[in-house]
Amino acid sequence: MKDGFHGQRSYRLPVPLLHEAAAHPLCQGLHLTDIGFYPVAKAHKRTRRTGSAQYILLYCVQGSGWYQLNQAEKYTLRAGQWIILPAHVPHKYAADETTPWTIYWLHFTGTQAAALYTYLMEHTPAGPATVLPTDERFQLFEELFSQLTLSATLAGVVQASARLPHFLLALLPSATHPAQLSPAAHSIAHSIRFMREHLARSFTVAELAAQAGLSASYYSAVFRAQTGRSPIVFFNFLKMQEACQQLAYSKLRIKEVAGQLGFDDVYYFSRVFTKLMGLSPRQFRQADRG
């Protein structure tokens, strides 16, 4: 739109500042190039036949619109959904004609941009991802915008670059506050708290599942989807983290540390510790004190 949208805000880094950011060691990995907020963006649309040199985040908070990559299927982007358009891929997007979207958007690039994009896509479903709006997320966006616009200096770009990964990773469903998780995911969060409170005990998967109010098979599947580990491996990992604290800051013997964490066999404890931490308990204690 030639005249823009009422209440819109946007900012594009000047070319000299872009060159400075690309050369700065704290920005080379990841930095913003453009950022904006378009409320009720009627007739907003873009077509880039060769794509964009940057990755583009579109986060819809009201209304709806659509996007298309490589002339493939069109996807609707609704309120509470976001998508990142990959760099150098032809795309189109537009606000819905009847209920035009209100969107937060930004462009980012850098040597780590592709890796971050891949990570985000691996942890979200195909198509747009859904995330509940939170004041924290909007505050993060405002901090990014303010850092870039208030001074328009390299120092501002450095500050915004440091905050950008936090903002993007906060879009993942796993970053949602436990109170906003699905019932199953909330059960897993509660189960992890239960594990932390009972590190001195040993449990079977069936016992942990029963405590969470789920069947053993469903509990194991949801737990692995949420954490990337099986329940028992995750429980042992929590135990080994506590063991690290005891080995580093107490004078307890290794056998005593093992006993406090529910391991009657110190040799089994040592094998589990070595497998998860990459050092034996004795090596860890010596390395920490050294």
C-alpha cells in the first residue's frame, strides 16, 4: 500500500549499518535487517519471484491471510499462527480480503540463520505453527524494535541480535508456559516436577505413567515427543545433574552420592554417569577441582 496501514511501524537497517552488522563478530551469526508491525493490513501483499535474501517471520495475531512457497499449496495463516519463509525461495503472501491480518514481521540473516531455521522447522508441524499469544513475547518484540530504532547504531544492532534467538525460540510450542500446554503436555511437565522431587527413588515407566494419569505406552510416546528422551533416560539425566552438584560441592564419597540418588550399586551408578556425562564420577570431580 502506498500510504501504508494506520498505526503501522516498520524499520529497515540502513545499508552502511547492515555492512557493519555483517562484519561484526557478535552479529555475523544472526542479525535483523527489517522489522515491523502492520495492524489490520488491508490489501497487504508481496510477491518475490526469486525469494528474499533473508528469512522472513510472519506472526499473525488477528485476522488472517495466506502464503505460498514455490507455486505449491497455499496455506492460510490465522490468528495465533506463525511461519518463517526460507531465504532464496520464491514466495507470495497476502492479507485476507475480508478479515485482513494484523502481523508482526521481521527479516533475519547471518551464518547461523539457516541452522536456526532448520531447528525451528524440525520442532513444529508442517505448515503454520500455532502458539498462544503472551505478554512476554510481545515485550520481546518491542525490545527488538526499540533496540534498532531508538539509536540506529551498531550498538543497537548488537543488542537486538543478542535478543533475536530468544524471541524466535519462544515461538516454539515447547516454550509455552505449562499452564497453556495441552493436557498431555501438562501431564509431562508435572511428571518432570515429580521426578525432580524424588531423585532418591527409582521408578518404572509404568509407575511414572500411573502417577501422570496416563497409560504407559501413551506416556512414553508423549514424553519422548516433549523431551527427546525416554522417561527413564531423562530421570537418570536429572539424577546425574544432581550428582554433578554433589561431586563438585560436597565431600561425600562417590558411593554416598550414588546412594543418595537411589543407586545401590556404585558401579552401575558410575556407568550411567559416564555414559550421560562423558566422564567417570572420579574424573569429573578431579576435573572440577582442578
